Amino acid sequence: MPELAYNNNRDISDRAIASHIKNIRKKIRKINIEQNVIETIYGAGFRFIALN
């Protein structure tokens, strides 16, 4: 699936994507959004959950 996000034949690891997600989650918490808007789907990846 990383090839969908990075279309220029880069060698991207799952750990690199997880690291980006971790940083995005930190930024979301910084702006006082307590709801988990990025859900981890075991074995598949991540999913965005819209705010109510």
C-alpha cells in the first residue's frame, strides 16, 4: 500500500509510515482534539475517523 502514497518508486518501509502517523497524532493532540481520529487497523494500516 505505500506505493499509493509514494508514487515515485521510493523504498518506503512500514515503520516510516507509522512514524509519520505518530507525528500526526501528536499534532492533533496539540490542538486539543481528544478523539482518536486515526485508527490503527491491525494487518492493514490506518483509517481516518471523522469528528462528530
